[in-house]
Amino acid sequence: MRVVIQRVKEASVSVESRITGSIGTGLLILLGIEHDDNEEDCEWLCNKMVQLRIFDDENGVMNRSVLEIDGSILVVSQFTLHASTRKGNRPSYIRAARPEQAIALYEKLCARLEEITEKKVATGEFGADMQVSLINDGPVTILMDSKNKE
């Protein structure tokens, strides 16, 4: 699984001009799932994301997690995070998981984040053409890949 995590002051996602999810201060997570991903990848990412110390403490130092600030989370599926641009100019998405596998892991990740945070996780609509709006705070943007745990 690959994620782009953005610290936001606010974010929302809409489908056909209908807002499907919105949050205030917290994390916007763009999630890409590949065919080799499984529940272990999901669990590792969930635990890591909610514990990232990327929110300011009272001294203006990034020392607090989304849990510590009681922040919100918005998860948006994005298969293009697994684009391969090695050959030619048209990206290949061959590594992206098929919907039947990806939907189950997407739902599992959202449910696990809700368990950990004890808050409803806002979402987009899997497979839909979505428009994402955000105010990136910092900006702070973190890339993570469960297959490359750096």
C-alpha cells in the first residue's frame, strides 16, 4: 500500500458536486492499493499513520500525532499512486489491485482507523471520479509505502 499523507487545516472530497466526506484539522490520506497488499500492510500503515508526530506542540515543534490533537481523517482511494512511468509517456497501472481486492482492503483500512481513533473516518467514493479540496497545513506531506518501510 502506498499513501500520501497531508496535514490539513481542512479537506473535502466530492463526487458529482456532492460532498462525500469533509474534515477540519487532521490528515488527508490518499491511498493506493496494489495486488500484493494484504491485511498486514493495512495494519502496519494504520498504526504508523496515526502515530506520526507531524502536528505542532505548544512550542511550535512537530511533536504531536493526529491522536494527540484529536484530529480527523479523510481517506481517498487513488490507484494512480501505483503508476509505473518506466516506459513511454503513458503510465501503466498494472500493479494496482483489482477493485474486488482493493475495495475490501480500503474498507478494512478505514474501519481500522476508526477503531484506533474512536472517530468516524471521512471517505471518498471508491472508483468514482472525485474532486479533492484541501488547505495543506505547513505544507506537510509524507509519502509511505508498506513494501518499503523507510
